[in-house]
Amino acid sequence: MFQERAGMAVWLHSVKLARQLRKYGVVHYVSKRMKYAVVYCNKSDIEQTVQSLEALPFVKKVEPSMKPDISTEFSGPVHPREKQFDYNVGI
């Protein structure tokens, strides 16, 4: 029913031509100051899309998102020095 989507950061030389990125997916955000755009496309087409985006003259580089590969489930404390404090010690 739903397609698996993947995001990518597209670094640009000029933001003027950022409208052309709509051919390659959904443009979620464009930063004028830092000159990058966040584009979402189908996960099955990500390799083709990255290659075609890198071929454009106004694109510096394309970085696919690593978020789907990162585990977001934590089993214990995030930091090893983090421990449970007993706040009822003085009572």
C-alpha cells in the first residue's frame, strides 16, 4: 500500500535551480543560507536518483540518509556512567 521512502541531502552550488529537483522526488526543505535541499524518493529508486542528481551541473554532492540503517531501540542506559539515583537516601 505505502512505498518505502528514503531521504537524501542534496548540496547545491546555487539555490536558484532547486525547483528542478522536483523531477527526482518530493522536495521537503531548501536552505538558502547553507545551500542544500532535502529530497525524498522511493527507496527502490535511490541509486538511480543519486546518480542522475550527481550528473546535474548545479549539484555539488548527494548524501543518502543513514536514518533507516541506525537502530533506535536502546536496551540500557545511553551513557555508561549514567546510573539510577536513589533519591530517598536521606529520608
